[in-house]
Amino acid sequence: MLEIKDLHATVGKKEILKGLSLSVKAGEVHAIMGPNGSGKSTLAQVLAGHPAYAVTGGTITYMGEDLAEKSPEDRAKEGIFLAFQYPVEIPGVSNAYFLRAGYNEIRKHRGEPELDAMDFNKLLKEKSKVLHIDESLLNRPVNEGFSGGEKKRNEIFQLAVLEPKLAILDETDSGLDIDALRAVSEGVNRLRSKDRAFLVVTHYQRLLNYIVPDFVHVLSEGRIVKSGGKELALELEKRGYDWVKAPAAAGAAR
Amino acid sequence: MDPVEELATKEYKWGFVTDIESETIPKGLNEDVVRLISSKKNEPSWLTEWRLTAFRQWQKMTEPRWPNVTYPPIDYQDISYYSAPRQAKKAGSMDEIDPELVKTYEKLGIPLEEQKRLSNVAVDAVFDSVSVATTAKDYLEKLGIIFCSFSEAVQKHPELIRKYLGSVVPTNDNFFAALNSAVFSDGSFCWIPKGVKCPMELSTYFRINAADTGQFERTLIVAEEGAQVSYLEGCTAPKRDTNQLHAAVVELVAQESASVKYSTVQNWYPGDKEGKGGIYNFVTKRGKCAGANSKISWTQVETGSAITWKYPSVILQGDNSVGEFYSVAVVNNRQQADTGTKMIHVGKNTRSTIVSKGISAGKGQNTYRGQVKVVKKAAGARNYTQCDSLLIGDRCGAHTFPYIEVQNHTAKVEHEASTSKISEDQIFYCKQRGVSTENAINMIVNGFCKEVFRELPMEFAVEAQKLLGVSLDGSVG
């Protein structure tokens, strides 16, 4: 589904990703871990097409097509979803209205008829029940006045409604207490399916107790320096990130 | 690409010109022109005198220079003060109206034919200087409601006109009001008798067509004791390279326990991208809550005009009366707006609410100017003002000038203000959910204006939202 080869990306003049390669197949859950500043969030933003990040080398192939050429909205329409680390507030626009706008754009792109407000509200209610989301949240303005936990749950709720092929969770666990973490994880686990891949970006292992990954990758200085199964996360939790630092540093230590 | 970079323009789709034979008097203004206009309208002599008094006052006045707008001096002798489509007299029935005019209004989305008209809305259509048609008149007459062109009202209901004309905005109120009083050509008149609740929206649609003419219409709405009315005004003009002057006066009167709601969707031609052409919209709008427990509410969506200068106001004279002002003002490209309101608290326990939303894009300059005045005897007066500005791009401006004057210590006046900018992150967030930049801006702006839009009558809230989208189209690349 997703094939990243030797990816280089910059923000401003600073190179953050320095030759990152990663392969993700449908149905898989990949965890991207790493110390602060290793490039985890940059990877998430680059995949979503944030204009502040420039791809300076390498390729990203998604569903057999070059992603770099596509606008953020086209990526979204083709099934890439980013759950933001810091969800943005849009005063005065209800969650339901916002989601319907996105949902219908995606349907239009697929050549499906758009849903009217009535039908869409029905869909929202069903999804909110499944995810135990309070219905009042649907009519509140997008993220405005939401607590940190509500914002993150709202991201997962949007994910559930928009049903992407590739879901990228950017530090979804940050700022969550244990109950909110459990609720968000449960939501994600319900959405796991053989057609959908997840890229879970996180600093801490604790999220991976709830969302159990198929693969764990450690990012350091813009490159993946170690990959393994879920047990790698536990090892990182025990030993910290130092032992898997970038090859240059690791090589010097050896 | 910087999403707040490019400023393109979508075509102003109401910019067409109707090819119709008009009678336009020569340019220039003097007492004879004032008399000519009055005689063309076959007015009683008291009204001719009233106009002349206004003209003499106007001659002694100077154009206000305090608004935060700039424009070259206006040559008042280079304007024609009267233009009417050549049609012997106002059509008795819809079949007699020039088909070109019917077509024009249809193109503007205002069907004049009875069977096609918007359900639940009666329309008075003003073309250049004269009213060409008023729909649903018969139906309203049965309820005792008078809704007709101003000229017709002068002929048929002179006692009402004489009683109320200038009672809220005196002839010498300000430069443009004096000018209007001298040369006003037509407009709408509406009178709701005691205890009657007008069952439909009343609406005037103003269309400027002729070149080099000014439009000076006069609207007078009176709600007698316990009466209720909701009124909407819409306007468009053709695209022309020269500026055209529009100086209207609107007077509202609400007697005891009456309520008047006045909504405007102002969409005069704003000029092109470089600021060439467009309407100078210099308008005086004021309402008087004359009786106790009365209410006047202004809602305006201002997207057009090269320059907007207007302050729909309420004089809260009756005890417990209520004044409201809800405004969305948009400037894009080179547009300038200096708009706001005045709430004058005179009666006891009077309350007013001001919600102003200014949106600036391109090189537009948007100024909110508002006055809240509580006189000595207005015990228990309350005002709440909320004044928000939204900036799109970094070459536009937003300015706020609130004037608060309180002479009674029991009064409570609140003022809240905010300025925000559509952020790149907001746009990216929307795009990541599949929404295009243009629609994202639309959504964000509409969210920003929500408190005002919900005050508009249903039919027009949708129209206003669409209009906003068109006005801001291309403001973000």
C-alpha cells in the first residue's frame, strides 16, 4: 500500500528526514517510535502533504502512485488520514458539518452520491454509538473548547467516519490520561481491518500495550535504525533509545 | 505555496446592463433640479418645500471627512439625479411591466410575476430611480398593511408620509441625508396597522442600471402599536469603470410593543481588483423605538460597494425597548468599509446588543465604528457589544473605534473585541479531511459569521452564505 524509499525532507532549510525507507501493507499496524526530534512527526506531516515540509529526495508510492505530486486534499480523498497531534479549532463550524464536507468530497472522488444532512446524521449517530462518543460533541464547533482528551477522541471519531485506507496517528497518546488512552485505543482497535493500514507514531511504549502493532520501527536522526516486532517496543521501554541511536553514533560506540 | 497569497476575482455575476430606454435628466444639481424631480413625481407643495429646505441645508454642509476611507472628491454637479425606465407610469398589473425589466429581475433571482414569486416574500422592485413593481400588494391590503413604492405612498397616504418622513432622520442630520432628502426619487413605504403581525417577509430589491446617475432612495417603515414586520433589502449594480453614488435614507419607527426587523444583503458592484469603479454606498439608516417595549433589529451582510459608510442605529426612546445590530462586513481587493452602529439609550431599562463581524481580505480596509450612549435618565440601560475581526492575508486591515458615553451610573455596558487570522494550520486541517482551500475558507468564514447569519430570515441566510463565498473567492490561493 505504502512504499517509502530513501526519503529526504526538509522544513525551512533544515533536513529532518535523511533517507527513510518503509514498506506498509494493507491490514498491518506499524509503530514508529523514536526520541524527540528524530523526525516522527515530520514523517506524518510529509505523508499528509503539509505545505511547510518539502520532499527533497526519494519517493513515496501510495497505492501504486507517486504521492509527492498530490495535494493534501487529493491524498485525503484517496484514503490517507492523519490524526493530528494538535487538532485545530474551527470556531462556529459544527463537527457534523465539517465532517460531512470532508465525507462528501471523498464520496464525490469515488464517484459515489453525496449524503444529505439527514442521512449523514444517521451515520454519525451510529458511529458515535460504536465509539461511545457523546452525541453532543457532534454539534459542538470543531475542537473549540474541547479538552485534550476530547480532541484526540474526536480525531479517532473522524477516522471512523471517513474510513481511510491508511491512517496515521501522530502522537495520539500525548496528553491523555489512562482512561482516555484506553478509550482512544479501543476506538482504533475497532477500526483495524485487513484493508486498512495504520502508522502509529508515538514516543512511549504505553500506547502499544493497547494498540498492539505488527511491526515496530525506531527512528533516529531521520532514518529508521531498527525494526522488529512488538517486543522491540518493550525493549525500548526498558533500555531507552540510546542503544539504537543513529548508525554513526552506534558505530562509534562499538 | 503560501495559502494566503493570491488574490484573484471571480466575475461579479450581477454586473450586466439592461438595455432599456430611460429618461435621465441632465447632470447637475440646483433648486430647479430639485423642483423638477418633485414635479415629475407630482408631489404636494409641502413636500417640494421640504426638499428645498433640505437642499439649502445641504449647500451649507460639508462632506464628512472623519470616516476611515479615502476616495477622490466627488463632483456633485457631474451626476444625474434622476433616471427612470421609459414607461409612462407605474404598471397597474404585472402584465404591463416592460418584459426587459421582468427579465432583469429574473436574472437577479427576483421573479416579479405573482405565481413565481418567492413564497412568503413580497417584493418592491426599484430600478434606478423608480419603483417598477410591488408584488403581493392585494393580499397585504386585506390585512390593512400598506406596502408600496414611496411615490405611490405620497399620492395615496400623504398624511402618513407627512407625519413620519424625517421624523427619525431629520433633513439636516448629515451631508448625505440632506442630499437624499433634496433629491430622493423613490423607495419603499411600509405601514403596519395596530396589532397586525405581517405574515410575510417584505422586501425591496434595488437595482442601479443607468450610468453616471446617483441612486437616492428613501425607505420608511412604520409599525404601529403591537405590530410586527420583518423587512429585507437587497441590491446589485452593473460593472462600470466609474464610481456611482448611492446615498439612501432608511427610517424605521416602532410604536409601543411593536417590532421591526430590518435585514440587508448589500451587494453593490465593489469595483475591480485594482479598485476601479464600484459603488459609493453612503447610507443613513436609523430606527426609533418610540414606544415602550418596542424592538428594532438591524441585520446586515455587506459584501459589495467600493466604499461603505453606514451606521444603522437605534434610538431607544421607549422604556424597556430593545435595539439590536448584527453585522457582517466583508472587504476584499481594494474595498473600504467604515460601518457600525449607534445605540442611543434614552428610556429606562433599555437594552441593546451589537454583534459585528468584520472580514478583511486582499488589500481591503475594514473599520468598525460604534457609539453606545446612555443619557442621564436612562436608568438600568444595558448594552453588550461584541466586535470580531477576521483577517485573510497580510495586506488587509481591520480597525475598531468604539465610542462609549455613559451618563447614568446604573447602566451596564460591555464591550468585547477580538482579532483573528485564518491560519495555515486551519486550512491544512480542512484539506487533510478532503476539503479544498476555497471551501475551507468558506467554511471558516461562515463559522465566524454564524451568530449574524442565524438572525437572517431563512431564505436569505442561504443566499448570504453563498454571497460571502463569491466575495471572498480567490482571496486565498
